[in-house]
Amino acid sequence: MAKLVNITSGQAYLLQGQAVVLGRHMACSIRVLEKRVSRKHCLLVATDQGWVLRDGGSRLGTYVNGEFVTGPCLLRPGDRIRIGHTDLVFESSGDVAPGVSLERVKPLAADGLNPADFNVGGTLRRRPVAVLLLGGLGLLVAAAVALLAVALLAPESPARAVRRAAELVNSRRGAELWARLSRGRRGELSVAELQTRLDALPEAAVLALRSLELGRPRATASRAFVPVSILRGGEAFQGEVLLLREGRAWKVHSAPLEWIQRLGPEPPAP
């Protein structure tokens, strides 16, 4: 029988029944009492393929192995789930290490926590084939994969981070753009709110981003300023994007989007 292990507290939860809800709500199967966790944060559902995780429309989102969850996610042993500041590890066995407390999750109360409300339908996220096969490969192949991962995970430059954010604005992809914001900005703005703002941007303003030009970034170990300019109707609108270093990644903290929103249609030719 599968279980979740809270890395911080050492508490283990034996998963049972058809659905398990995590959050601050008193009727949740597993309660996580911290401000950054929503009342009904995420849901785990038992399926023929295994336990499937789905975010419950939480304010700050759910992550699996550092990846922002945007749809149903089929869990594998060792997957690390983060909600708020809490990390839990999914394990397929109900056995626990000595000294670890094992608790059976409580059944869902009859006060409105309906698994159907979480919309668990959709295409399941599949783990990359390389990850599934890695355990059975030899040391030589494992070393090659590790070297490739280092190359792929090398931190992108501040300029590249700004260009990628502009591409996401241009395609109005709110969830991916939200994942590129700093922790502070994600705490102020939910995915749904960001998507609403993107959808409200005038088409002319979005198209203007195609003329984006970047200046020389000014960077320290923890932050970077990237000068930007956009050409509209023969006039250059200039500003500066502030990025913060979080781990190995540059995250967008503030950008001069206000004047982008005010850009109207292209003025008619004289």
C-alpha cells in the first residue's frame, strides 16, 4: 500500500480509499497547516494505473520534482511533492523506517470535499523514458546521462530569461509564465489571476512585443536588471526588467508591463 512521507516532520501517511485530499481544510484527509497551503490544495486519486495527483486550483500551485503541475500527474515511487513550504515523498510501500510514525489518512468528511470538484480528467503526465530506464542502465550510460543533464540544466542568462518570458506573454501562456516569476510575485498573484491579466492585454500590445530589444544586463550574484525597449508607431517605449536569482534560475520579479497595456492600435499612416 502506498504512502506519503512528510520530510520535515517525519510523519508518514498510509494512503487508502479512492481519494485523498491535502490542504488546510479541517475535512482534508491530510492537513497541512501553513499559510501558503490552500484550504483544498491538491487531490490524489487511486486509478488502475496508480495514484494520480491533481492540483485543486490552489493559490500558489503544486509541484512534483520541482515541476509545476498543470494537469493530472501519475506518481512514481520517489516523486517529491511540494505544497507551500512542505515537501512530501510518494512511496509505493507501506513499510516505514524505525522511528517514523505511520498514520492512516482519515476518510473524507461529508461536508463538501467531493473529488469530482477537482476535475481529475485529462491526459496523464508520463515520466520521461530516460528516468524510467535509468535504474537498469550501466554506470557508463548513467554517467553520460548525468553529464547531459548538467549541460541541459545550466542556468540560462538573464537576457534569455527575459526573452522567454516575452514569448510566453506573446502566446498568453499564464501557467508557464507564472512558474518563471519570483517567489515573492507568485505569492501575490495566482495562476488564474495572471492568466486573466494576459487574456485582457490588447492584441496590439502583445504584437508589439515582437519588436523587443534588450540592452546590456547589469547583474550581481542575486539580481539582474535587463534594459528593454519596444517600438510602437515609430516611438520607442523603454523600461527595465528586474530578475532575482533563485537557485540556478533567474526569475522575473518586475517588468514594465503597464505601458505595454496602454499601447493602442497602430496609428494610421499620414
